[in-house]
Amino acid sequence: MKNLLVLFFFVHYFGLLSAQNLPDSLKKEETLANADDPSQFFTRIEVFNELQHYDKNDFYLNQTVVRTILKIGKRFTTRVDLPFVYNSLKTAEGHKQSGIGDISFRLLGYKFLEKPKSAFTASIEISMNTAQSPILGTGKNLLIPVVSYTLMSPRKKMLFSLVFQQTNSVGGDQARADINFSKVQAILLKYWSRRTWTVLAPEWFVDYIKGGISMNLRTRMAYAPTPRINIWITPSVGAFGDFIGRYQWSADIGGRYFLFREMNFKKNNRDRRSPT
């Protein structure tokens, strides 16, 4: 792990690796671990809003998410997403068009393999059927294992990640259709300066319920106005397919603030005090 962190520190002087300019730790060698890279996780709070338009039924879905990520030790972090959703679809009387959506919890960061320029990690996410109205959530509890592989190229100031996730419904509303699909996403990050970077992230869905392959093309332009703050805009388009997650177009704006230092519960022999 130390070799990878030293590499991040080296790249710092040639531009940011991705969507982070400062970690949650005060350790100097960690100043460049990247926040968008699935293999790296840092304590932070994020708020972002995404507006999606769906060609089928011609409706809009607006979602504002408050995300907290807390690092625990060297290998794990936890992530909690609290979504507030508005759906323009007309619904039955007594059902809300806006409110809390499906809250999700993710355990992140187990490193199966880590080298100076690459890492292979795994995580698992649980999405709960907490939506205040049927059109604000899936109606199902979801179990979502995720694996990712990340490779860095400091000379080209680029980072590439390949992410695979499998989503299966486990219980929930019996009247709602089961959910079973795979998602594969490629993430290419290019940093142009110490404060600016771009992301290209096409994603493919394989739906095992209705069949077929669908694709969204996501992009991101990000900027770090201060060391602890990142802001971004993410225009995206749907390329093809009939999967429910394939929108016609999407626009996302958001920001993150690195608030806490990392939590390391392993005591140091030289300092028996609680970690800060």
C-alpha cells in the first residue's frame, strides 16, 4: 500500500489523478489518492443533483443525493446514500411524486491485490426498499456485489478503471417485478492541471429479466477551487437499449468536501492514544 501512496504523491506535482485534491488524512504521502477511483476511498461528504429524462413515457426523474463516506482502518470504508427524489410521472391519488428514495449502504475497499500502479478491490452494497412512494424507488431490497480493477499511468496523467457489479432483488414488494442485471463500466480519468480533470465513463447493462444490452455514455468535468473542495458537472446521454436505467439524457452537478481524518483503530506502538 505504501508504494501506491508514494506513487500518488509523486503524481501530485504533475496534476491531480482525478476528483480529489486532498484526502481525509494529514499524511503527506496520501495527498493524491483519487476519489473517483473505485480502489481508493477517503472520508468525505458529497451532495449532488442529477436530472434524467426518459424517452419512454416522456418523464423526468430528479434525484438529490447526500452521500457520506467514512474510512475505517486501511482496508475498509462505509458509504451511505440518502436520496431525495422527484418523479414527474403521474401516480395514484395518495402517492407522493417526491420524497425519500431507496437508501443504500455500501461496504467498500477490500484490496485483494495491490501493486504500485494497480489495484483490485471488492465491495458489497445493500439498497433498501425505503421509498416513500412506488415511483420513487424500485420496490425491492437489492444486493449488489462490486469488483473493480484500476491501472494508473503517471506519465500520461491518466487512470483507467474497470468496474463490474451484479444486482439482484431480495424480497420487497411482491407486486413489483424482480430485478436481475449486470453493469460493466469503464472509467477513464485524464487530469489537465492540479485543479482540473475530466472523466469518460461508458456503462453497459445486461438485463436478465427482459433480456438485451443497453448503454449510457457518462462524462464529467471537475474542478478543485480549494484543496478540500471538488465541484463537477456531468452531462450524459443514453446510447441504446431498453433497460430501465437507460435514460435519454442526464445532467448532474455536485460537490464534495473532505471533512474528516481517516479512522485507524490499530494502535501504534509509539502512541497508545486514540487516533485522531
